[in-house]
Amino acid sequence: MLPGVGFSELLVLALAALIIVGPKDLPLMMRKVGQMVGKGRAMAREFQAAFEDIARQSELEELRKEIEDLKRTNMMTEAQADLANMEGEINSAVMKKTMAEEKAAAEAGAAKADKPASETAEATADTASPEAPAPKSKDDAA
């Protein structure tokens, strides 16, 4: 109940009220005190509800801000995903072109390799100079 007030103190207060107010008006006074306490509690509940309402509105405002931030973040994520997809498409197109060029070069090289050995030897002999003999060993080349 009240801090520092025990049963004996309450008994003394009740006797003082009985003596001061009198037994006839004591029930009426207790009723008025009860009504005032009830009004005080109602005002305290209303005050507390107002604070809770303000807190709830503050939380709702924070939630709205978070939702807006998430929407912005989601848009950024979608844009990044679109850019990554476009980059992948460009890379795959470049890789296909590079692979086609390498394949064409390999086929051209294979076509040269398919020529008879005599033609290749003649072409090599034609390009070599007759004045410089080919080295026979590593020591001759140095």
C-alpha cells in the first residue's frame, strides 16, 4: 500500500477520522474519497493510454520509414540483377564470337597441315636462304 505505513498506523488514522468526522458522516466521506481515487485512476489510465498512443504512432512512423527503405533497397537489388543479367548476355555473346574465331583459325591451321609433306618442304626450302646453312647442333647455332 503506502510506503512506511503499517497496520497500526492505518488503525490510528481510521480512529482519528472517526473522531474528527463522526460516525454519521464517515460513510459519506469514504464514498467521496473512493470517487476521487477512482477519478484519479481514470485520469492516470487516460494519461497512460495517450503515451501508449504516441509511442504506437512513433513505431508506425518508424515502420513506414523502414518499408520505404526496403522498397528502395528492393529497387536497387532489381537494378543490380538486371545489370548482372545484361553483363552475362554480353559476355556470352563475346565468348561465342571468340570461340568461333578460334575454331576458324584452327580449321585453317588444320587445312595447312593436310597439304602433302612435299609441298610443305618446298615452301620451307623456298623461304630459307641458300647462303646460310642450317645449324646441325646446338654448338653450331651459337
